[in-house]
Amino acid sequence: MIDLRELILPKDQLLPFLRKLKKESRLIAPVQNNYGDTLFTEIDDLDAVKIDLCHQPQASLKPFLLPQQEILASYRSDNKGYRFYEPEEEEDTIYFGVRSCDLTAVLYTDLVFSQPVKDSSYYKRRNQSTIITIGCNQPFSNCFCEATESGPYLEYGYDLQLIDIGEAYFVSAGRSKGADILDKWSYFFRSVEKEDREKRYQLLLEVRGKFNKNIQVSHACRLLQEHEVEEQIWQQLSSRCYDCGGCAYVCPTCTCFSVDDTPIDSNKGLRLRSWDACTSAGFTRMTGGHNPVDRRQHALKRRFLHKLKFDFAEHGKPSCTGCGRCIDICFGGVDITSFIRLLVKGERA
């Protein structure tokens, strides 16, 4: 009997397989647009687009699972007071071509929105999602997922994981949703042979030597548990920060938000949740106008300590997944790897 936890998908069967999945669910996958940008995109017609598995998507799954702005509820007032109405149910969605670092970010977001109680708005989308990842045989130029233990391949958390072994994909089911898909569409797959396992193992050995960046994330996390950061490091970083918020917007694990009630007219309105960021000037500003955080010196302090100190202390690992997007977007050169290098360098001095 074929083991449905691990199978082989020939590459010429990938598109027919995705067509079957799309008939039953919304399909999101990385697609390169006319401007050369690779973005996760809802696909209406698989024959009209080319799924891009060669380049890193410029944004993660965050805009889909935690939209930049979403309606939490609508409200109306009548002679009995205010009544609130939740949005309609979400549809089943398959996310294909997700990198390991981005799924790790989703698992972290699951944790954030499950405590102290589950966030119903987030979990409506999350529970309707199926995530199919693809392992990275060639790390992107600014990736350091190996240093954050979030890639290049995963051992858990995925519904299905694909690893490119040449003429086919080595497919593993990590959860029941994935196993059910392999069971339902088993005629697209063949059984795993010894040669397939050897190819996968060899790829894992090779990819670990391909990373361009040696970022000492674990060492930095331990240093932050034991020592205070020198003030001159915060000053040096903040002096180059332009407060654009780009790092928070592209970061797959930045989940801060604000909630506003927005009236439509005198009798009805919307309760909206919008992305916010601890690097934004208004994030800590109080009603009277006072800001307890010195923006000139501590613009990045909350962000970096949150990801590398506080999350490490609580969960045993940082909330940075090593995707490298903050490096790509920061024109001031004060991404999280710059902070780690300054921290480690200061310890050696």
C-alpha cells in the first residue's frame, strides 16, 4: 500500500494537480506581474499566469490572513441601542508555493492570535486555509532562515511540503488536510523510491552551505537575555531610521494593529482593524500628545527587543524568521541583521 504521507509528484503533473485543487478552493500562489514583481496572487485562470517558484515573493501571506485593513464588524443603532454584525464566512483557500520562513511566520501568528483567547476574525481565515510549501534548494541573497531555524526545509506545520528533486517534487504531508489531498488525488503521484530519498537528503546537505549571510541570531538572543544594549547602538541605528514603516509592513511576523469605529452615517458604521507598528510615531503617543518613547533614539528599540529578546524569553526562539525582506526594503541600512552585528561586535570589543 502506498504511504500517503510521502509521495512523488512528477513536474508535468503539477499544473493538472493544481487545476483539480482550484475547482474546490480559492488558489493563491506567487505570480510575477508585468512590472517584474513576484507577489502572492489569487489565480482565476492557471493558463493565463505563470507561477513563479524562482523568486521570493515581495510580501508574505500576512496580507491574506491578517489584511492591512479589515472589517471586524458592522454596527447599527436603533431604539434598542447598538447591534453588531460579523462579516460573512471566509472561503476555503489553498496557498501554494509558500516558503518555509513564511509558514514559520504563520505558525507564530497563530500563537499570537490564540492567546489569551482565539481571535475569531483571524481564525476564520486561518481555519479555511491549506498551505502547500516549497523547500528552498537555493537561498535568496538576503535570506538567513537557517540561523532562525525556520528553513530551508520544514519538519512540521505544513499541510503539504514540496521539495524539488529534479524531474519531480518530493511531497510530504504534515497534517491531515495534506494527507486527505494526497489520498483524494493519488493518481497524480507515484510512490517514493530509495533514489528519491537520497536526492532529498543530498539537497539538504548542499543547501546549508549556500547561505550568503552568517547572522548570529541565537547568540544575539542569548546576549539580550543577559545584558542591556548599549545606548550608543540605539542612537546609531535610530539616526539612520527614516520612520517609513517599511520593515514592519513587509515583516511576516509584525502583527500590531489599531481598531477604529468609523461611522457611515448617524445610524450605522464599521469597526475596522488596521496594521500599526511600534516604529510608527503615533504608536506610543498618548491622548494628550505626550510620547513616553524618545523617537529620536528608540525608534527601533521596541521592534528589535520584541523579536529577539521578549519572544525568545517566552517561546524559546525569536519571532524573526530570516526571510530577509527588511534588508531588501530598508534604504537606511538599519534592518534587524545590522542590529545583530552591532550587538555581537559590541560584546567582542
